Amino acid sequence: MPELPDLTVVAEELARRITGARLLEASAPTPILVRATPEELAGLKGCILGAATRRGKFLLLPFERDGAAQRILAANSMLAGRFWLLDDGKARVRARTGLRLKLDHGRELRYVDREMLGKLYLVRPDALDGIPGWSEMGPDADDPTLTLDAFRRRIRHHPGELKSLLRNPRFVAGIGNAYSDEILWRARLAPLRKRSSLRDEEVDRLYAAMREVLAEATERLRTLVPPDIHEQHREFLQVHLRGGQPCPRCGRELRQIGGSEATTFCRTCQPPF
């Protein structure tokens, strides 16, 4: 699942490469993924693409006329959705295409999703709150206004286990299964530990780990991802999905629990109390 670092880099690359491109045609080969009518998609013809951005786990792509956004595509890729940016519109992509945007100069932007779980919303700029969960989202986990003091205040109002807490977009937005494992390992906190059990210094440690892990990952992905924005890189992560391997910090065996949404942690470095 693309998370904050992945989507930040994808948005940056799209902003660099297709801002100012003219849209020649928009279509939805797999309409179930796109919350827009054929007429609404047809109405995008001739729009100019604005700079892509990110909010939480959404990639945002504005369509402009006369310098003002008319519609925004808000894409939540869920488990397996990816954007492909192709210089040759005839190139084959081995996955089901949900959205196809033909651009000038023979370029094409496609959203593909092998699991068919993604959700793409085409809305007016003033209608983002109509997207399910949008208005309830907390600040992005890398938001500069999310200071340590603000984090301390927010965490008091969100109970539950720490891994679930980090993945709760109402608390902070943009963190999923992979980076929650990395953050908790960096903070030396057990994923199943209750938030209510944290001491003040542990809250501060969690905040520091969150900011450090996300910033470091974003910088690393800036060197790994472009130009292939459809590729997801996890090979540099320290613990996620490395169950059975030695902990990079203490050398003890990492433990992994769960199925497709597996949690990986070190029982020595991340004690349950």
C-alpha cells in the first residue's frame, strides 16, 4: 500500500513531468474504480494539468482552465493501485486499468490496480469534504504544524494499541502497515502496547521516530523511484516483513504476526510494557 513517503515522491515526480500538460481524453476502462460519470470525464478534455500534491494517502491531481482548478482527482490507491506515466501511450501494462488520461506529446497517465480496490474521486475543489473520511482526517504525519506539543495533545484523545493508532487517519494521516512497523521499532515501542500506558518521554520518542523515519524514507525514495513511479520500494526498510531475520539493533530474531497485514517487531528492543 502506498504510504506518505511513496505518495510524496510520486506527487513530486508528476508535478515535475506533467504540470502544464493538456488533457486530450479521459476514460475509465474499469468504471467501478472511478467515482465519475462518462460525461464528467469527457468534460475534462482540454484541461491543463496542475501540480500534483498529496494529502494523507490520497494523490491529488488538479484539472485547470484559465489558471483555476475546475476538478480534482483524489486517488486512494488502497492495496495495489499504482500510477503509470508512459511516454508511449501504446505501451502495455499488465494490470487492469481504472483510469486513462491521454496527454499531449504522446504521453499517457494511467491508474492500474490488480486488486481492484482503489477509489478515485473526481470532485470540485470545494467538494473534497464529500469524499468518505476526508473531513475526519487528522494532520499529515509530516505536517510542519504538527509540533511535539500538538502531537502530545492529539494523542491523549486517541486510545488503542500503538500500531492501530499510527494507522488511524483521524489521529495522523499517511501512515500504513509498513511505516508503522518502522516507526515503532525506531521508538522501541511494542505494536500491541496500549497508548494509555505510555509515559511522557515515550510519547516524545514516538513523535521523534515518526518524523525521522518518514523524512529519511522520503529522501531515500527520491533516489529510488523516479522515473518509474509505479514501482514501490520496501527493500531498505529495517524490520517490516523481515520476520525471522536478526534485528538490526540487537541481533535477536524479529517476530512477525498476522497475515497479509503482517506486523513485524523485536521482542527484545520493543518490550510489551
